[in-house]
Amino acid sequence: MSSIQFLDFTCDIISPMKEGPPVKSADEELVSLARSGDHKAFEELVERHKQKAYRIAFDFARDREEAKDLSQEAFLRAYTHLGNFDGRSGFYTWFYRILVNVCLDYKRRKQRTSAEEFNEAIEHQVEPSHVSQKPPSPDQQVLAVQLSRKVSAALEALPPKQRTAFILRNNQGLSIKEIAAMMQTAEGTVKVHLHRAVTALRQSLADFA
Amino acid sequence: MAQHNKATAIACKPFEEDLVLYYYGELGRNERAAVEGHLLVCQSCRLYLKELESILPLTVKPDEPPQAFWDDYSREMRRKLVEASERRSWWQSLALFSRPWAIPASATALVAVLALTLTFGKGFWTSKEVPRDDETFIEILPMAENLEFFENMEVLDTMDLLENMRIPGKGSV
């Protein structure tokens, strides 16, 4: 079964979760330098994790500028709370936990303000990667917008834990074990969240199957 | 075996969660073998899996920002970090008060200030309680107005004294 290959878009530099101890220890070295006041060390951490962080934020926000703001906000929170990092988990696990929380907070705020505004943003969003390859036909464009709206609505309708488990597994290709560490919960619980999320999404997106 | 629904395929209940995990490659060897064995004989579960393969990729929205975006990202991030760093150093100077030694030191300083104030500021505080000159004058004024009365009283006292002196010898003063 190779169904998850298309999901794994991380490259070597930005995928510390798949590289294991060498990167982790280098991360921690940079963390200790940053804690002692070397902010260049933290900039190096940003460079290492920015693309992965951006991707996760993008999966939550589904908007380029907002994903940038959210991931940067997560880096800033990590920087100002470096003192709270106890080293029990890897830096990336700790940081991505902050990131997911920032993204969930954003979704909560967004839901409170206006769901309509969010749909508008998706509708008018420019996607250069698509445009540059081959221009879609008007029918395809309409379908893409409908799909995008439907997916956004379906994802937003998921409870935060289900959405988190789903995005991290489906979009980011993190393992159940990594997600459990990040969400500070049992692997069995993550499996239940993932299964429920998939069931809900199947029902919402059945028309596009 | 489960029935295939037009809208969505329905998997066999005992295999539903495992099919999701199978799709994501999250099953152990034994569970995977069990699911693959079941898929050989169950069309509904095969349809369910096929549906997962067609639906779930749709939820991934592709986005490949150009290099300029990343350059801008890094530049913006550096600026925000410098600002955060400046804010942090300001807070750190305030955070000195949260150090363990700061509380007893502050308490000692406060006691010392209180002691000094009570010792050397005594005159200052008491002077405020002393009546002002005009208040003193108001209290003395009635006495001054009746000075004549008091003087008369003094004359009477003197006369009494003279009288008493005259009685024993019956002679003139």
C-alpha cells in the first residue's frame, strides 16, 4: 500500500521527526545557546523548522499569509518561553505542540469572528503553483472552489483534537506515536480521534469521491 | 458482510478503524495480515478503502511558496525576534524581583525605611499635632478679655489677707 506517499512532502532538512537523534541533539544544542542569550542560535532553529511549521499552519489556516503569521507567532512564543522547555521531549515535539495550540486558538478566534470571511478568503486565494503549471478550465475552477470550501467547512466542523490528529497524520505524515507525544495523549486515543475524523470527512466529502 | 451504500461505502464494523490505520500504514504485521485477508473476501471493505484513497487526498491543499516568500519570512522573523529580545530584556530587569533572594531583601529594606521614618520623622509627625498659633490665640483670647475680672479677684484676695493679718493683734496695719 503506497497511499501515503503523496502525503509525505517533507524534505530532509525540514523533517526532524523522521531523522531522529542527530538533529534532535543539534536542536537541543541550539536551544541551550539560545537560552543563554544567543538569539542567532534561535534564528538557526527557525531556519530549520520554518517550512515544516508553515506547512502545519497552512493546513489549519488554509491561507498563505495567515499560515505565515501563525507559524511566526509560534516561533515567538517558543522564544519567549524557552525557559519552560525542560528537554523531556525533543525541541520539535515541544515546538509543534505550541504551534498546534496557536493554530487551534486561531481557529477558535476565527470561528467567533466570521465563518463567511474565511470562505471568502479561500475563494479569492491565489495559488501560484496551480496557475503556473496549467490553467484549469472554468469548470475545474468552480469544482476546485466548491471542493476547497467543502473541505474547509468539513475540517472546521471537526472537534479540535480530531482535526489536529487528522492534519498531523494525513497532511503532515507524522506517525501515531509522534502525534501522541505532541498531543500528550495515548496512541490509542489518537487512533480513535483519527478514525472519527476520517469517518466525518468521508460523510462530508462523499460527493467528491 | 456489510452492504455498499450509494453515498458512502460501509465497512464491516470490526474492520473499520483498522482500515483507516491500514490506509495510513499504521498497523502492525499481524493486524495488517488480518486486514489484507479480510479485503480478499469483502467487497464492501475494498470499496471503503478505495473511497478513503480517493477522498482523503482531497483534503490536502497544495501550496509551494516561492523563494521570495521564504526570504521575506526569515527577514520578518529576525526583526520580530530582535523586538521580542528587547522586550524580554526589559521584562528580565523587572523579573529580578521574582528571584528568591529579592523578597527577603525587599522586606528588610522596607523594615529599615519604616524604622528610620519612625525614629527621625517623630518631630515632623508630632509638630503637625501642635495647635497652630491662631488656634492658640483663640484659646487665650477669652482669658485676656476677662483679665480685669481676674485682677479684681486678686485685689479681693489681697484684702482678705490684710484682714486676716489685722484680727490677731486688733491693731492697725
